[in-house]
Amino acid sequence: MCELRKRGLATAVIVSEPFLKLGQTQARVFGVPDLPLLLVPHPVGGLSLEQVEGRARQALPKVLELIRKHAA
């Protein structure tokens, strides 16, 4: 994701709460401290397909906002 962001593409990483700090650190280390991290409820693993789809629906407005900002 970091390389795509450096190339000017709209990118983001979806993380759950326990991985937020790691995502922030990795983005900084790889030279893109402004990489958007879209937070979803934890856990993600072990969920049913319907539950994962629900998490995706929750994240969708954030993803669309990111795309709109990048396109402007």
C-alpha cells in the first residue's frame, strides 16, 4: 500500500483497534505517515461471512470519502 500511495493512488489500510498503532508505525517507517487507516471493529478473524460483510458495509462510507478526497 505504501508504494501505491507514493505513486499517487488512493490507498488505505483497513485495521482493527489492536493493529492501529502497528499500522501507524509501519506507514511512518515506509515513508507515508499520511496513509489513511480505516478502523473497523475487532475481531475480524473467525467471523461469519455475514459478519464480515457487515464490517465492510460499516467501512464503505470511509472508503468512499477517501476516494472522493483523492479525486478532488
